[in-house]
Amino acid sequence: MRTADLFGGEGDQADAGPPQRSGLLDLLSVAAVLLDAEGRIVLWSPQAEELFGYTAQEALGRNAARLLVNEQHLDLMTRLFTEVMRTGQGWAGAFPVRHKDGSTRLVEFRNMRLLDDQGDFYALGIATNEAILRQVERDVALSTRLVSQSPIGLAVLDTALRYVSVNPALAQINGVPAEDHLGRRVREALPFLEVDAIEAALRQVLTSGRPLIDQQSVGRTPADPDNDHAWSVSYYRLDGPGGGVLGVAILLVDVTDRHRARQRLALIADGSARIGTTLDVEQTARELADVAVPELADMAAVDILDSVLDDRHPTGPGAGRALFRALAVKAAYPTEAVRAADPPGHLASYGAQRLATQCVQTGRPILIAHVGERDLARIARDAEAAAILARAGVHSYLLTPLIARGEVLGTLGLTRARNSVPFDNDDLTLAGELADRAAVCIDNARLYQGARNTAVTLQRSLLPDLPPQQAGLEIASRYRPAGTTIEVGGDWFDVIPLVEDKTALVVGDVMGSGISAATTMGRLRTATTTLADLDLPPTEVLHHLDKITADLEQYATCAYTVYDPHRALCHIAVAGHLPPVLMRAGEPPELLDLPTGAPLGVGGVAFEVTTFGLAPGDQLVLYTDGLVETRHHAIDERLGLLLQLLDRPDRSSEETCDRLLDALRDPDDHDDVAVLIARARRWPRLLITSQ
């Protein structure tokens, strides 16, 4: 055996010198005294001088009993010495000894008879301070009990990183008997752990002397091979009293419950951030399923009562059946279990025996930790789906209702197959937290969607139908409601036939939003149509609209244009509105330079009319500010982009409308927008003669 093996070091450490002292004998200061057959001191160690106070010169040759023992104990000591020398049997015990300074100290002795090569007998006495010895014994006993009875896993490794001590708690945590650790390295005793990282940490501590505290580790051991456990591990170096390195100690605490609690809190926080990012019911359902898989379940399905989506009261208790619409299905891995779930968009009617029906009717969650054949029949939609779930290995099921504002909206269904751990009450609580969060978001989304649909319907009812093709004009128009609000806007457009084949083109925008703006818009559109029938000039029309708007205590912008196909002329007046764009063949598009005018509703402001030609093929683009105004860009920049997008006069007016909305319009814009494009066509000119 190598020297290094004897002392537990690496091979290349054997040349470093003799093994270091442990320090324990130095701590005890064990003294050695040798007596001849007459009881005279013939050997006296330096430790004896420290323990008894006499130098070797003072002690050698003197009778030990008379030097060290008080008078009252002299006979007893003499008898004990005689008995050891006569029988050869050793004696051990504590005995009061007289120190050189006159004090009496209790000393622990071990006495034995020795025989030399001359046949002479000697008595060897090994002695140490009894108080120090008892303290060491107490420390050792206490340490032993602390280690053996501690619920914390404890181990000591030598400098070669071999186990020299393992307490019962660590043996139980590892699932490996303590004796199977001893003398082996970590990778030999516990090959199922991340041994490279563990041994690297041990070497780091052994070399640097700096402890590593609360290192987190997750894994599985033979003690519980089917479940992950989390441990808090600390490493620190063991240094002897003399400064030598003894090895490394490991402290290990199972913190699985705390780890799982943190995971649950993290999942709830993740759900709060990821669920409800949009006011869209289907998207919110998908976000819920995405959060639940794979952290909580192998597969998740979100189903909503169809009556909720249709804004009707949900099926009440005792109704017997429930009509569900599937919104989301998510699996952690490819599995045929997905085919057992209703696909998104599918409408299914479930009877009273189905667990989903019971869940929405009672508003209570359902937990089946261990799924049996009869359970699958109540989970799946039919026998074929139940067989699919069985083949997929589904063994645990959890169903929790989606409840918002006291109303049951649907269910979140979770299954486990590859994850061998059954659902428990903690999982039920976590699923309920996620479901509650999602339910509020889904309810907000469906309420928003319903209100928005109503608002858009109202807005569209106030706008004209697709404008007819007018004399000498090809018309295209678009209206887009605001994308991020349920309030109706005040944008409108109109195409009004006039006398002598003329056409009025109107685009306006009532400032503000809501029912008030929509009502004002409806009134102004009606008034504009009535005034147009009187064949008034554009300035007169705006003058009357200004008075009407002021009486309504509102403000609006408007561009009113009259096109005369016989003369190929346009007459336009604007009230605080953005300038239209004129597009001519072979020329770049231009913003018309018009007197801006004050918005309608200011009252008493004069408006000006501008006349320009509109030859066949020319186009006039009218729009509301929702097309070009944003919160993040200058209006000049946006108007410049508008002109760039109108670089092709040869496009059809319909294509141009779509191009403008696609490029300039964000689906989440907070304002609605109206676009009206009129392209001039050839039209017979009237013969005009003087009277």
C-alpha cells in the first residue's frame, strides 16, 4: 500500500513530507512517566513537566509517589503500584496529584507493566489532565449524538474526497446505506447524481478553504426514484487544531416542499404576466393552456360554455346538459391524447354524467388522483376517446371551473401521463389560481368583444352603404373602427348625388368618442345630406354645419367637395380637416394647398372654397386623421409616408384603399379611420352657350 493511501491523500501528495499531526494528542498534552521496580522515576517527558510542574532534572531519580502524591493518598498509590508490578495487570483511573505549585489536580492515568531485554520490570504511566479529557469526551459524545440524530444529512470526506463518515439522515436521503458510502468517492457511491458538479465544488472548498453555502440541487435518488427532490447543500473544509486539513464536510437539507412552493409562486407570477395580454377570448384561453403545460400538467384543455360566448345566461344547475365550445388544447409532447380532446372551435354537448358538466353546474373543482377505467368514461367525450386516453397513459386528472364575478364561464382540464406524480391538493390550489386569473381575463375579453361588436354595429349603421358609382366617378371607401377601445368614434364619409350629375364627396371627424360623438356624427351626416340637396356651395354647407355643431356643443372637422363631371372641376372647402391628396397620371401625388379653416362648432368663422381640375384618371384621396396621426410620429413624417404609398396612380382605387390601411393602420390604434377615394372617369361634357 502506498504511503498516500495510508494517510488518505493523493499519490502526488506523498512526497510532500510526513503526515501532519492531528492535534488531538497535543490538545490532551499526554504525559509519559517511566518508573523502575522501586518506584523511582527513570523517564520524564516534556508533557510531564507541563502537567506536574517539575523539570526532568527535578523529577528523575526521585520516588514518584513521594513527589506527586499527597500524604493521605500515599498508601493507596503504593498498593496500586505494587499490584501492577506483581500481576502485570494495568490500572486506569483518575487520581489526585500534587503539582509543584502546591495545588492538587485530578489526573487521568493509564498504568501498565513493561519488561525490558534484561528481564527487569518497569511501570509506564500515561497521564493527562482529567478536566481536559472529560471535556474532549463530552465533545466527542455530543458530536456523535448530534451527527447520528440530526435530521440534516451530514457527511465527512477525507482529502482524497472519500467518505469517512455518513450519518443516518444522509443515508436515508440518498437511499444508500451508510456503510456503502465509506471509503468511496461521490461518483462511486452516488452515480445517479450530478457528480461532476459536486466533486468540482468539493475540490474548490478543499483548495480554497472558502465554504459554499446553500447550493441548490435537484434530482432523484434510490430513496424516491420516481420523484424529483430539491436539496440545499453546503460544503466547508475541516481544519485540524494544528492547522492541517482533515477533509470536507457536507451538510444537506431536503427543501423539496420549499422548492415546490417557489415553483408554484413562480408559475402564478408567470401566469399573471402571460395570461390576458389581449382582449381576445381565444388568445386568453391559449395563454392559460400555455402556462399550465408542462409545469403543471402534461396536457391542458380550456372549454367555455357556449352560452357565455353568446352573452346568454349559462346553463343552470339541474339543466342536465351543458354546451361547450373548445378554445384551446396544449400538450407538453406529441401524444395521441390530444385526439381525445375536443379541437378548438368544436361545439360539444355533454350530459349530466360528464365531469365537465358537473364542474360547471356545481362550480366546484374535481380531482381524481388515480384515474381508473370508470373515470375515463366520465372524462372523455365517448368510448373511443376514453380508449385513447388509456393508451396514452393518462393516470391523473384535475378539472377546475373558470369563475369570474360569480359566473361559471367554463373549465380548465388537466391530465398527467408521462409525469408519474398524481395531482394533489396543492396542484388543485395552483390550478385554481391560474383559472381565476384567466377567468377574469376571459370575462373581460368577452364583455369587451360584445360591447365592441355593439359599438361597431352602431357606427356602421350610421354610415352609408357602399357608395354607388356616380356620374363621372369611380368610388372606393373604407371604414375601420378603433382597435383598442369599445367606444364608437365619430368618423364618417358620404357620397351624395346632386343635380346636373354633380356629386358631393364628404369626409368628417367628430372630436371625441362614445355615444355622444356617434350621435353628433349621425346628425351632421343627415344635415349634410339635406343641405347638399339644396345645391348650396361648399362654403354655405360648412357654414350651416358649423352652426348645427355649435348648438350640439361639439367640435368636428370636415372636408366637403363637389365634383362637376361635365366641367371636370372640383370645388372644395375644409373646416379644420387634413388636406386631401391629388393624384395625377405622370406626376407625383400632392397634398392640396387649402385654407385650413376652423373646425365646425367654433361658430361665426368664414370658410373658403378652392377650385381645381380633376381630369379623367385623376384621383382625389380624402381621409380622417386616424389614418396618419399616431402618438409616436410627427404628422409631417406620416403625411410624407402617405404620399410615398400613393406613388402608383395606375392601381385601382380598391387596391389603394387596402394598401393605405395595411401600411398606415395598426390593429391596436386608438382612433377610427375613414378613407374615400374618387377617380375621375370620362364623361360627356355639356355644350355651354351664351344667351
